[in-house]
Amino acid sequence: QIVKHLSEVLKLDKLEMVEKEVLAKVVEGKPGILNAVVKAVTEALDNMAGLETIDRVAGVLESIVRQCKCSVGTELLGKVETGIGNRFVREELTNCLAVRVRVETRTEE
């Protein structure tokens, strides 16, 4: 019941406030939480006012994916991609995530 309620109230701004390591562990252990995260980010993208929202979503997704198991990260990104109705938004999110990964990789070198 808590997970069901969470999916109704969870929004992008709340996801940005949660410690990403903790969120990643919860997403790994509870499929309902993964679905709530997917719902929150896809709703934010569907109702976005500008490109800043795509960058914010990319930041949240990147943080979660870097902290969780590969299979869970793949599932999360796949569900988000499927949930985004607008092709432009989907492609921009993919590009934004790719840039973030490249920048992070270069910084580590």
C-alpha cells in the first residue's frame, strides 16, 4: 500500500532530494519503487516546460544507474524510454545521458 501511494506522490523534485545511493538500493530491492521512479520521471518529461527538465531527469537517472546493478539500471532506462511518448524528448534524454557519461569518463582519466 505504501508503494502504491508513493507512486502517486513521487515527483521529480522529490527524487532530486533523495540520496541517490539509498534510492538505488531501494530500487534494486523493490520493483514497485522502480516503477514509481519511472512514473515520476516520465510524467516530468511529459509535462516539461523546457529542456532543463531533460537535464534534471538525466541527472537523477545517471545517479541511480551508477549506484545499482547493471540489470536494474538497464531495466530502469528501458522502462523510462518506453514510457516517454515524445520522440524528440526521448532522443534528447538519450543524448544528455550520453554526454554525462562521456564527461564523467573523461574526468576519471
